[in-house]
Amino acid sequence: MHFEHSEKASGLSARLDGFMREHIYPAESRWRAWVTNHENLWKVWPELEGLKVLAREAGLWNLFLPHEYHEFSPGLTNLEYAPLAEIMGRVQFASEAFNCSAPDTGNMEVLAKYGSPGHQERWLEPLLDGRIRSAFAMTEPAVASSDATNIQTSIVRDGDDYVVNGRKWWISGILHPHCEILIVLGKTDPAAPRHAQQSMILVPRHTQGVKIVRALTMLGSHNSPGGEAEVLFENVRVPKDNLLLGEGRGFEIAQGRLGPGRIHHCMRLIGMAQRSLELMCRRANTRVAFGKRLIEQSAVQHEIEQARLLTLSAADRMDRSGNKAARDLIAMIKIVAPSMAQTVIDRAMQVHGGMGISSDTPMAEFFAWARAIRFTDGPDEVHMSQLGKLTAAAYADAAVGLTGGQSLYGR
């Protein structure tokens, strides 16, 4: 398998790296000072909009959207986007500057693939322009939401409307002052077959009955300005045309949305791990303790390259065969990348001593994010279980295909 990047991807990588060096890295300390100041909670960092303008002028905008989305896409494959997402991942706010940040990326893919022309005009176009933000509401506090069939939020038809009732939490981005649209997963028919009960519906953020119960902290941080929140949907009424694709199609949409999103998370984590490794090596090569440089006292190793190659393999499979055919590789990388990043970042923090757990470096926020990603888009255990089932099914099919009743275990 050969993963030399295309000329287009290599050129964009060079331009993106140059933009990061000129505009993003120099602004990182100012961004961190802003978002960690409690007076700025739920406010947008003033410099961000200017960076977005510069990124768009530089042709570094909406790079995430794969080429099959035609007029909405800049024309890249998932494989070509991989090194770009890795570069963006090196700074926490960078993805948003290029309009490539979650949860908007997944929501834009949903609207581009499943939205009606009306949905696309009202919601997708302003999202693509970076004028609004969005949120995705699936997880619930009362049930084990790693099994999405447990979701209890109801979406009930009432004349020309649907009425939504339920409680969600860990809804990323809903507290952002520019959040205007929510994609909500709920049940339209609890009596239908298990994977045909759920549907997705578009709920404008400020619809009557959408209530923020509380802002949540993630490992002690509010992650302002987008944040995470517990949200109550209380008799929320929206037009029937806001239902995506049709009743009972929620799982179909979810699989189309979550596959690319999981890959994007892994790509960014590799960027965080790579930057942490570089900081660690510089520190270990120059810092002296007990008469020796730190690099002479400990083995500074990493597992980044294997995670990078596995991510590229998953992206390549998605491009060639579709998201469903890449399920096993997506599950593998979703298991491997966050744990790898945690390990590498933890080593880098340790080598930096007290500085490693301070806000003087990006590593503390990287570490918290890597830990949280082990829940996002499905916890490790779900992906391990899915991978086991896929592997068992593949070998079961192979056994059935053997001629003459021959067993896999011998004659």
C-alpha cells in the first residue's frame, strides 16, 4: 500500500503549513489567554473572524468536504485531506479558522448528502460560509447512548409538524453564540424494527422549548465558546419538512455522518501527538538534570507513525469503496489513535516537568482532548465490539465458502 501524497495534497499541505506559521502559531498564546479568562465565557475570540477571512482568501476553506459532494466540495479525497487535518490538529482552534471543525463538518456532510434544497439553502450555505455554527444532539443522560437504539427522545408527527420531547447531554457547540441549527436524533416509531425506530430532524437553535439545562465541564474546562451542555427539548414543534430523508432513516444517516467524523478526529489527534513529540524532543535535548541532558536519561519513543499509516489506510478505503466497506479500519483507528495520542502527550508532559501540566504549552489541552475523544463518536468498547463482530463474520463467510464441507480448522 503506497501513501505518497498527491501533488494537490502536497501543495495544499505546504500552503497550509505556511499559513499556520504566519498566522496561527503566533496567535496561539493570545487565543489561550482569551478562552481561559472567565470574563470571556461563551464569547467568540475577536481575532478568529479575521483569520477566517485570510484563510478563505488563501484558498484554505472547507477542505474537509469530499469530492463526491460536487459543487459544495473543494475536490479533495479523504486521503488527500488527511495530512491537512493533521496539520490543523497541531493547534486547538486552527480547524475552525479553516471552517473544518466539528461538529459542523459532520453536520455539513449530512445536509449536503441528505438535506433537501430548502435545507441546503437555509442551513448548509451559511455553514459553508462560516456565518453560523451548529450542533448534533444524540447522547442522553438516562440511557447508555453508546447503543444508539437506546435513545428515548421522541419525535411525534402532529399534523404538519413534528413535536420533539427528550433530554440530551454532551451537546457540543450549542453554547456558541453563532449556533443556529441542531440535528436531533430521536424515535419516530418505537414499535418499528430496532434499527428503523430512529429519525433525524432539524431543530433551529432558538425554537421555543429548546432549553439549556446547564453547561458541562470536560475535565474541568468549559471549552468556551462552543462548550458542551445538557439540553431539554420540551414540546419543541418544527415543520414536518425538517425531518431528514424520512421516518426510520436515522441510523442510515448516522452511519454516513460518523464514519468521516471519526477519521477527522483521528487525523487531528495525530497532529497533536506529532507536535507534542517535537516539543518533547526539544526539551529533552536541552534540559539538564542531575548532570545529564534528559534525552540521555530516558528513551523518548513514539507510536505516531503506525497510527498515521492506519488512518491513511482507512481514508483510502473510504475513497475507493465507501464508508461502509471501511468500517473495520475506521473502528481500528478510532481505538488506536486516541490512546496513542494520550501516551505520547503524557510522555511529553512528563519530560516538561511542571511546565507540561501548565498552560505554557498546548499539551494539557491536547491530553484532555485525547482522553475525551475516547468517548466521542462511540467509546473504545463499542469499536472493539464492532471490530470483533466484523472479524468473526468475515471468517464465518470464509468457512461457508470452503468446498466439500471443509472446515477452517482442518480436514
